[in-house]
Amino acid sequence: MDVTQFFLDVLKYTLSGLMVFFAAYFLLKSHFDTYYNLKELEYKTIIIKDMLPLKLQAYERMILFVERINPTSLMLRVHSSGMSAREIQNLILSEVRAEYQHNISQQLYVSKGAWDIIKRVKDDTLGMVNQATNNLPPEASAVELSKIIFARLEELDDNPYDLALMVLKNDIQEF
């Protein structure tokens, strides 16, 4: 009977020890989970606080980029009297490429969709200028090129530059 009593006592102490262990485990686990979630929230808040100004600045720069490569403002900015169509074409192409290269790092902070729109607008601008220039005689003036480009923009149902700006503005609203 002594051995049986000994095993019952060991079993009783073991079960009560296990119950205390599990109770402590679950209490501490919920405490540590709460602490971990709070620290994760603090970390995300710090990241958002640091990243938000960078993202807003990137979107500002992309809006400025779209405005600067819009042919209506680009032609007025680079045009000088007496320029040929080929001269202004080269100037426009180098201006758009330089603007794009200057802003290429901003893709880190804007959404993939916004960056795709930026690339598309840039490529379409270069293509429109090249196509319009190729349709002109070699001695054509910059004014003639401007007229063709402005006419093509007017033919479009939706202005691609306005659409790009709308996408960028909608992305900013999602912050």
C-alpha cells in the first residue's frame, strides 16, 4: 500500500504542477502576445511616420514630371524662334529622358500601377514626338511640329496626362 500511496502522491503533485504550469503558460502567453502586437504596432507607426513624407514627395515629383513632359507645357518651355522640327524634337527627347532619369528612383515610393503609368506616359510622349516629326518634311519648322502634336492630343478622347494625374492623385488618397 505504501507504493500505491507513493504513486498517487506523485501523480497528484505532478497533475497539480502541470495545471499550475499550463495556467502560467497561458497567462504569460497572452501577455507576451499583447506585448508583441503592441511593439509591432509601434514599429509600423514609426515606419509610416518616416515613409509617409517620402511617399508624398515622390508623388509630388511624379505629378511634376507628368506636367513637365506634357507637350503643351514642354513645347512652350523648350521652343525658341527659328527652330526646326528636328532641333526641337532632339531637345524634347533629351528633356523628357533627363526628367525621367532624374526621377527614376521615385519608383521605390510610388505604387507599381502609378510607376507603370509614368513609364507609359513617357514612352507615349517620346513616340508621339518621333511619329509627328517623321511625318514632316526635313525642312519643317518647330511650329509645324507643335501644331501636329497639339492636333493629335485634341483627337484623343481622354488626355493621357490628365489620366496619369488622376491615377497619381487617387493613389495618394489611399494612404
